[in-house]
Amino acid sequence: MAFPAGCIPGVDVSHYSGVVNWPAAASAGESFAFTKASEGLFTTDPTLGPNWGGAKAAGLLRGAYHLLHPGKSGADQATFFLQQLAAANGGTAQLAPGDLPCVLDIEVADGVTADTIVACATTWLNAVEAATGRTPIIYTFASFWIGSVEHVPAFARYPLWIAEYGVPAPKGIPRTWPNWTLWQFVEQNVPWASGNADLDAYKGSLESLQALAGIAADTGP
């Protein structure tokens, strides 16, 4: 499918993507990258370190994400994620200019209620925002959110990263959000990685994406 007009291209990767050639990804036009850091309470992604450093070295804006397991403690999961982030980020979880907000991937229910999912996510989001100094992003897909969570007005303050494949534009926007900020639109093999990667679009200008990554606008002399 054609890349959506008026958007900025980016990617998200994990160990499933294998070895990533970040200079080649940048040469292919990718502007930002999210890399998996952790999942639940015990699962780490061994590619966080090389991907975190490699994306920045290649000139991409970078971010990290955590896959939430709402059947486990949100506070403990936040601590676990922040430990992985700090280990890759020179010993600190504080984000610098060029670092995108952290992402909470909410796509499994673990058999718990919607209220439990929301409470667990809220705890994680609050802890990570306090530790990193940035408002996190929520990643999900419509069928999961509508079926397992439904509507959380308090979450509207978090930018939405929606996953939806095979459509020219996202159709299933949960009513919690007026619109999407990031869209994961396909998973495919790419020439700059040894495995598959997810391709994404940022809805907005490069300047607004840079602002999201903490880069102040150049106002000139």
C-alpha cells in the first residue's frame, strides 16, 4: 500500500526484527523508531541496547515501549521497564531531546476486567511520566480496546498509536481519542533488517514530531 500522505515515516522493532542496519533505515527515509524494552515483569528484549543506540547514531528520533500484562502489578512493571530503559540510556530514565515519549502497549487482557486493565495501565503511565519527564503514548488496536477496555476519558491526554492493517487510513479509532497520532499499518520484511519490522506513520509535520521528541523549535536569531 502507498504511504499515507501528509505523514512522517517510521518503524518499530523488537528481537523479532533481528539485526537492524540503522544507517540503511535512515537512508530509506525512516525518521523515527520505537524499540521494545520489556514485557510484563520478567521479559526483556535483548535488542533494546543496540537499537536504542543505533537509531540515535543514525539520526533517527527514538523511543522505547513496554508490553503490559494487566494481571501483574502496574507499579512493578513500570519499575522493570524503567530499569531496562536506564540500562540502555547511560544509567538514567530521563529522556533527552531526540527521545520520543515512552509507549505502553496495551493489547492483552490476561483474563482480568476492564477496570483492572485501566488501573494497571494508569499506575504504569503515572510512574513512567514522573520518571521520564514526558507524557507517555498508548499503543493498542481497536478490536482489543473496544472489546476489553471500551472508553476511558482520562486516557485522552495520552497520544494514541493505533494498529490497523490493510486499510488506507485507520477506521477503528476508539472513542476515547478524537484522532490518532501514530499508526502502525503493516508488518513486513525490510531490506535494512534481518527479520520483519512494523512500519508506522506519524500524523503531522516533522517539526511537530521533533517537538514530541523534546526538540525545541529553532526560532532563529
